[in-house]
Amino acid sequence: MSNESCGCGGGYGGGYGSGFALLVVLFILLIIIGATWL
């Protein structure tokens, strides 16, 4: 358990951390695509 928490690097669980990272990446991609379209 401690190893997984260490890998996350935050106070959240591994699943929540990876999900949040994916959301951030998707959001950034959406902004870039929107900027190119505009």
C-alpha cells in the first residue's frame, strides 16, 4: 500500500490520481484543438 501511495506522490489514491491526470491531459488537448480551430 505504501509503495502505491509513494508512486502517486500525493495524498490521493492511485486510481484517483491517474484519473485526474488523464482529465488534465484531455482538458489541455481540448484547449489546444480549440485554439487551432480559432
